[in-house]
Amino acid sequence: MRVTQKGQVTIPLEVRRALGIQPGSDVEFELDEQGARMRLERDRAAREIARMRGAGEGELSTDEILALTRR
């Protein structure tokens, strides 16, 4: 397949179907010594939460944090 001037490529239909890729799906690219790999982001929110877990410096309880976010 050919890359457009905007850097776009079309993912073949059989690949989209096999991976469950639909309009609006998030994908990410990883580079390694063998080249590039495209992965479907299945649960981006959960991964972001896991990355941030324990990163806070405050001493608030869960109930206190929830109270702040609900104001």
C-alpha cells in the first residue's frame, strides 16, 4: 500500500475486521529494532489510570478526592 502526502494509509478491510477496528478506534505505533508495530488501543483509559496510580503527593482519602471532584 502507498502512503499519502499526509502520511495516511488505508488499513485493509480484513485486518480491520479481524482486529475490530472501527471509525474512531484509537491505534498506537511502537518503534523497535525491527521496525514499527501498530496496536489497537483496547482500553486506553485503564492504561492511563494505571500509569498515574501512586503519582499523587497528597494525603487525601478516596472520599475526600471524590468530594472535591463532585463540586
